[in-house]
Amino acid sequence: MESEKSLGYLRAKKKVETLKGFYSHLVVYVLVNTALILVSANVFNDKPIDFSHWSNYLTAFFWGIGLVSHAIYVFFVMNVENNFLKRWEEKKIREILEEDN
């Protein structure tokens, strides 16, 4: 019973850490790409401001692909109930705990 509670706690902790990692990735994406787009559009110098050039958005686009794949993993893949994988994890954890005792 105690090991089941600790397994549940560890699973919940892993999900929270994964969510935290995604949200950190999202914040860094927004901050860095906002700065890059503003610099590329000449907002901080004397040249004419130009947001229309496609190259201003390349980093945001390709990094966005990575961010979307990270979101798919966090919100869809981790939430899929895979009974075989869960049973295998629990079996291995019990084996390791028995070996330690």
C-alpha cells in the first residue's frame, strides 16, 4: 500500500516536472522570439521599421515546430493510458525495491 502511494506520487511529480518544463520552454520561446523579431524589424535602430520581411520570422517558425512537438508530447502522449507500459514500470520498480531489501 505504501509503495503504491509512493508510485502515484512519483508519477504525479514526473507529470508536474514535464508540465513545468513545457511552460518554461513556452516562456523562453515568447521572450526570445519577441526580441529577435523586434531587432530584425529595426525597432531599436535608425533604419526604417519593417515587420513585413519574411526572414524576421524564420526562427520563430522553426522553433515553433519544436514547441508544438513538445506540446504534443506533454499534453497527448503523456496522457495516453498505456497499460502495458505502466505494468512494466510497476513490475520493474517492485523488482528493484525487492533487490534493495
